[in-house]
Amino acid sequence: MKSVKPAELERVSRLDHRFILLTGPDDATMGALATRLTGLAGKEAERLDLTSSQMSQDPSLLAAEAASMSLFAGARVIRLDIMGSGDDSLAAVEALLGADSAINPVIATGASVTAKSKLVKLVEGSDHGVAAICYQPDRRALVGIAMSAAEGEGLRLGNAEAQLLIDLVSGDQALMRREVEKIALYLDAGRDRQRQVTAADIAALGAATHEEDVSEVINTALGGKVGDLPAMFATAAAVGVAEIRIIRALAIRATQLARLRAEVDAGAHPATVVSARSSGVFWKEQGAVTAQLHIWDSVRIARLMSRLLDCERSLKASGTAGGVLFRKLVTDIAHQAARAR
């Protein structure tokens, strides 16, 4: 089956495919969609989490788990976390798609898997799988997403209020959906109890993003702001931002830079590329991303993506100095960017 748009999967009411692959540079859309699809299995469903490293060690594991009955619930759903290009999971997914049967749907997420990867091509060529590439929506699309999420919670959200909410969460869809849920609880809304959302309601709940937003961390490192590193590390630690989340956010930005850099290398100006609607860059980030395109060429970006992947593996592994490696890598990135400015 060919790739579909994330919006098409937003509208499905049941999991009809045995393998759903979500990827692309917009981690917020990918995460929110994965959560929604997982929920379609039912509140009582058993969830099994697997990783691509497990797939590389045992390519038969995914198909076996997809065919196994749940021992604890009537339904089961499998979540697969894919790192890197997805090649580690290729044999496992091929075995799943070629199996005689599978009763448990698999929802896979991999921010670094590209549309031209072998894994996406494999899924597109199967009748049992579907792939969706998640790009950062523009502001108009974000307004629609906010209104749709509000409607699902029994809220009526006007255009102006949706714009306010988007600004308060800096375009972070995952945080926006959580704020919508919080507003619904605050107003005692439900499908049978429609409530109108006002600007005062949004302000009263204070959609604070400083605890969740990692854009400042990304821009400090990739922008070469070496002097800001100590304060950045201290702030991230104080508000509890997970190191692996920062590494994944950096990887998503690196993937985005690689895509945009290809257009720059073809002769386009960085500012023109970033400001284009197809760039997928949130408007508040356009200045920072433009500056980073001047700093990071294709070779540097490729090396950066490789080191980020190695760091993520270290953070996930037990018995490693993950925190130390994280700080060293981010410091190295900032120093490299500072030298290239």
C-alpha cells in the first residue's frame, strides 16, 4: 500500500493493518498519532514495547509476538521504536508482512526513517502495511488540528482562541493536545456537554512550555552558542527534560537540516528554502534554522546524525556513562558550530 497522509490515519476508527509505520521530521505529530492509534486497541488492551535493536538480534520476534494471544487482556497492541534508518528492523518487518497471519497490530515510530528508505519501500509494497510521513504542519493546519482535538473533547474552540493556544505551546502538538484535555477537565466538557473555550480559560490554565520545549537547547547547540551551554544544561536538568528527548529532538532537526540543505546545495538561498511552506519549519524557528543552514553543510550533518544515533543507543543501554556522553556530544556540537560560523 502506498504512503498515506497522517490526517487519513487521524480519521480511522480501527486498526485494519498489521503494521503501521510513522516517521518524518515532526516528532509531535508522530507521537500524538502513535498514541491515538494505540488507543484504538482499547483501554484494556495489553501493550508490548519492542526496539529495533531487538529486531536486529531476533528478526523472527516481531512476527511471533504479532501472532501471539494476550495472556492478560482480550486485545494486544505492539509498539516498535525504530532508531536510525530502519535497516535493523527490515528483516523483522519483512517477516511480519509475509506471515500467514497476525492478530496484534504493530505501530512503529522512527523519526530518522526517510521516505526513500528500504523500510518505507517495503511497507509501501505490502497489502498488510501502511506508512505515514509526518511533516511539521503550517499554522493554518495547526489551527485545524487544535479545533479538531477540542471538538473530540466536547469543546468549541474559535479561530482566535486556537491561534492563542498554538502560540502558547510554540506549535508543539503533543503539548497542545494535553492542554486541550486539561481545558476540557477544567470546563467539565464532554461529547454530551459542549463548552465554549475563551481566551480567559486558556490563560487561567497557563499552557507553560518552558518545561517541555527543547527548542532552546537545540538552537544553543546547533547555533554554536558555547557560552550558553552551562545555563542550558542547568535549566534542562532543573525542569526534568530527559536527555534522550534532547538527543531525539536534535536528530529530528538534523534530518530536517539535511533535507533543506539538499535544496541549498542545488542553488537555493537558505532563507528562501526555510520560509517556503513546504519546509515544515515552524514560523518561530525560521530564523534559527536559517542560521543553522549557513553553519551545517551536508558532510557535517551526516556526521552529526551518526553521532546522535550512537549517543541514543548509549543512553538506552544499561551500564554506560550515558549522561556524560550526552553532555560531551552536545558540547562538541556547539564547539563545531561555533568554529563553522
